[in-house]
Amino acid sequence: MEKLTTAVLRGWPYPLGATWDGEGVNFALFSEHAEQVVLCLFDIRGKHEVEQIQLREQTCGIWHGYLPAARPGLLYGYRIHGPYKPELGHRFNHHKLLLDPCARRIVGHPHWSEALFGYRIGSPREDFSFSTRNSAPGMPKCQVADTAFLWGDDRPPHTPWHDTLIYELHVRGFTMCHPEVPAHLRGTYAGLSCEPVINYLRELGVTAVELLPVHYFVDEQHLLDKGLKNYWGYSPIGYFAPDPRYAATENPVSEFKSMVKSLHSSGIEVILDVVYNHTVEGNHLGPTLCFRGIDNSVYYRLSPEHPRYTMDYTGCGNTLNTAHPRVLQLVMDSLRYWVQEMHVDGFRFDLASALARELNGDVDQTGSFMYAMQQDPVLARVKLIAEPWDTGHGGYQVGQFPANLNEWNGKYRDVVRDYWRGEGGLIGELAYRLSGSADLYQHNGRCPQASINFITAHDGFTLYDLVSYNERHNDANGENNKDGDQHNRSWNCGAEGNTADAAILSLRSRQRRNFMATLLLSQGVPMLLAGDEAGRTQGGNNNSYCQDNGISWFDWELACLEENRELLMFVQRLGLLRRRHSTFRRRHFFRGIHGSGVRDILWFNPDGREIDDDEWAHDYARCLGLYLPGDGVGDCDKRGHLLEDDDFLLLFNAHHEEISFLLPIVSGEAFFEVLVDTVLPQGYPTDGSCWHPAEEPYPVQGRSLVLLRHQRYPGPSTGSIPAVLEISHSQAPDRDNVMLETLPSTSLPE
């Protein structure tokens, strides 16, 4: 390999990382307390360190140099000289090769050994000891990347929030078992770009995929020792590099871009689950791979009293110090890179409360991180979602984030789960969740779309397991079934796990329909967990973070079973109904009264009376009726035309017995159309008898949900609607049933 030291120019302090400009490569690295920074170059295989180049230029703590002879493909890393004083928070060790925090590509993975640690493992002095072993042979290497890509006419879909349906999936697990994806593409970015996969997403009504972490991450040694892997990817170390394990080619950057372009061409946005709250380096006894050796006291939050120790607000040993301006710059540069260079459409911030903690450790929604997020013009164009909690004191922040961040609504998940497993006294809480959670989000001018509604997510039971298990079954994780949440708010319907009892299986199927219908008919933004619509199970494992195998992968054969195909069609039809009717996609919270005294929402009990204040608190209440008049939408489309819709009735019965609901009084020859009845095997009538006379009570079976529609026709408004509803129409509805419209095939493999 030709020596590159013959021409080392001073270069520039920005951008950080290794930047190919078409003529040479600029290297820039921030370290406030370093005494010397050495750029280390490797042969094409990354086995041998062939050259060391001292970066002598320093600008505001950024060490930089320009190599005119360097080219894309060059492998490199850093060695940093400085004080090794753990008691002061300094852990510099030039014997350890370090990754560039801003590397666009990272090649290989760590080979765990004592050499990867800055101290001598087993020493009586623990991390006060100093290791002189060279870690380079066991370290991955950074690679200079040429990020050029022909985007052509790629355009972000820019789907409005109120029209969004999010689908949370794992790049690898979603296609590993898909028979219509070529074998060499399964589990990769390219696999996610395949036509059968995209068709499946489109027919489900998905407008955005939320990908579990794709930033370069590390499999922890303790998992590898047990024959396991970090499947979820929540142990990052490279915030600019797509993980090469998900690439079918030698160029993960280009392959990722091709995936985004393919999804965009089908109108599907790409949201990344990003983990800027912690890294894989763990606590003070963790390895030295990157940030710890570059400048530990800057990049991590340390104990003010004992800087030897990291502050752990994440449950993973450390917390990234976003209160420091250079660390905040790193995060913001990374976010802008993924938007501008990789064309992603948004981010979901893992443990976002940790990012909002200031120097004193308190969560501050007006602090530096949130301020930077709100003023950035690039991020203003994309979707931002907070997981509104962390593991530290005061970390539960549901409803408290700034208006530009939507939130995973953990209260929605908990209330809906509790309601359908039969907990009483929840109809008041349920009403808030169904109507967009105004109690959480309206206070600072936000809209229903601030609520990302979900029943299940990657962390916890799948939907199938939620109705099949009372207890976690995590033995495969090798932690004596002690990991994972013990309080799942689940109900097995009468038997734990697999059963041949037909009645229990029927109830489980109904419960899955109840959950799906509730989710897709609620105000706010629904998020589906991949596979829930098709019976994916983890066998009761509610913490599959380390299971890169059939426990976590989407089993497409299982999805072909009749009951699961029926559920898939049910969810597809609900998605179509949601898209067709603005009533379920309101941009603003309900106001009770709209326009000329028209009610925009009304809650009633099975007797047909509007629920009074006392009834909301009854601990035995498990039934609820919801009326949504079509002339109460109170909004216009993007062209300024007034939105009008049909009238809808939602009937909820979590009681185990049948409850008959008196329906609104309508004049003339009036009927309600039965669009959804979850007690039916397919979730809706298939025998043609889908009309119910308005004057007859509707029998809502135990533990079921019903959606009725009264189709509206042009004509003068009937004015205000009292507690006893009177809706006038000139004729009975025709049989234009949106739930029976011709749909595409289910796109399941034959």
C-alpha cells in the first residue's frame, strides 16, 4: 500500500468524519482533552496497520488533516493519547484502536477479548489498572465511503400525520422466511425492496415503515458466549453507518438508499428507530471501542461526585451527554445526514427522556436538545416521534414533549389492554384514548396526531401472545426467565399457551379482532407491530432482543393459516375504511359542539342515554357507545372543500355476556349498516345480511366490538342533535358497503 504521509495537509474541522471530496479525503475528529490524535491506516483486509499519521491541526477541539492521496475504500481508525485517570473521568489509552464516531461505513465486528478493554480484566485495581494490549486485530475498521447515488426523481411521500399508518418491523426478521424473496436477499435492505414485500405493505394500508435500529451496532460478549445475538440492535456505536449485516451487497450505504427509493416510489415513508441515549460501551467496566477512548468525560454523563462512574438513565450502563454542545452537534449532524443523504422521512427516539436531561440530570423539555430539535430547518420537514420515558427519576414524560414531537402513547396501550381483558371502571379512560388523548396533548396546542397509538411493539408480547399467555416465557434468553416485564396486562383466555380448546381459540381470535379494530378506529396515528395482522407468535417470549432466529422472525407459513388469513383481510379492510372516512382521521380534537350547534361526538350507554358524570366512574362499567356524526367533522380537505362523512356508531362490550344497545332514533325508513362485528369469524357479515333496523336494539355479544354506519345523503343540515339522536334521511341506504369493496389479494405466499 502506497504511503500517504508524504502529503498531509491541514484540512478542515468540518464536516466531522472522513469526507471524500473527489480529490482526497478530509479527516476530522473532536476530542476536547486529547493530547495527541493519530490516524491509523490499514491494508485492504483490515488485518495489518500499515501507517500512522499524527493529526497536528486542531481547531476548537477538532483534530483534522487532509490526505490528497486517500481514496474511498480506505480502512482506518484512531489512537488517542491523553490522561488515563478514571477518578477524573479520563480513560485515554493509545493502545486501543477507536472507531470514528462519524464514519459512514464500518467494516467487520469486534472479536471479543481482553484487548478491547482499557484496563486489565481481573486486576485487583479493576479499571484503575492500565492495559497495554493492542486492540486493533480484534476491532472493526472504519472505511472511507463514496456516498454518491443517483436518486433520480425520488420524492419523499410527505404523508400528512393524520393519514399515516405506521408499521414497526425488523429489516432482517421481516423477510428471513419470505418464500417470494430470493434467498440471497432475505433479511436485507434489498429484501425489503422486493415487489412482494412492498405489495404486502401497500395492501395493508401502510404509509410508513418504522425500522428497528439500523445504525451500526455490536453483539455484546455475554450474548455471544451463550450462542445468542443482539437481534434488536439497541447497542449502537456508529450513528452514521448503516449496519452491514443487513446488506446483501458490499455497499450497505448504496443498498440502503435503493431500499428507501423503492419504498418511496410506492408511497411508503421510512422512519428510523434511533438510539442516541446510550452506546454499547456500557458502564465504567465496559470496553473501549469509540467514545470512551476519544473523550470519556465529554461524550458520557458522569457522576458529579464520582466521575469514575457513568450515569445510567437507560438501563444499559451509560447515557450519552447531549447536554455538551459537541455531543449535541454529533446527534444533530447524524439526524441531518440521514435525512439529506439517505432520504429517510423521520425518526423515533428511543428513551427520549434521556436526551432531554440537562447537566443537573433533570429532564428539561425546554433544554438544549429540545431547543435544537425545534429550530432545525432540516428536521422540520420530517416526522419526529419520542418514546417519552427512560429509566431514571422523573423520566416518565408522556404528554410532556414539545409540539414538534409526537409520542408513543403508553397510556393508550395500557388502557386498551386492560379494557379488553375485562378490567372494570375504565370507560372514562378508554373514551380519552379513543378520541385522541386530549387530556395528554391538547394543553400545548397539539392535535390528535401527537398520539402514536399502539397495542404491541417489538418490546413485549406480540398480539397473538397477548391473548394466549398470562406469563412471560423467556427461558431461551438464558436468564432463568427473569428478564422482560412481569406486568404484561395480558389474558390467555383460559389456557396458557397452545391449546386445542375450540372455545378458547375462538375467543382469542375475537380478542385479536377487538384490539385491531380499536386501534384502527381510534383518533391519532395507529402503529402496527409487524406480523400481528397475520398471527406472528414468539411462543410467549416478551423480550426477544437476543433471538435472531425463528422466535423473532416473521413466519409466513403461519400467516397462511385460515384464521390468520381472515385476520389479515380484516385488518386490510379496516385500513381501507380508515382511509376512506375522514371521521377516523380527524386533524383536530373533538369540541363537543361544532358549527350551528351540531354535536361532533356523543357518548352513550346501552340504554341509549348520554353518559352522565357519575357513570364514567362506575367500577363495573364495561360497555360504551360512541356516536360520530358525519356533519361534525368540522374540517376541510387540502383544497379547502368542507369534509362531510357518514354517521358512525361504535359499540364496545368487554363484559362476558351479551349486551343490547339501543340505537339512535332515525326518522323514515332507516337502517344501520353493519361494517364490523368482531364476534363474527371474519369480523364482518359475509352472508349479505349486513343491515340492521335503527328501531331495534343491537345485540353486542360478550367481549366484542361493533361498528355501524348510517349513510348520509345531500340535503339541508338537521341542526343540533340532542341526547336522543334524530337523523333525517330521504331514503334507505343502498348497498354500497365499503367493507365489501373489491380488495387486492392478501399478498401472502401461496
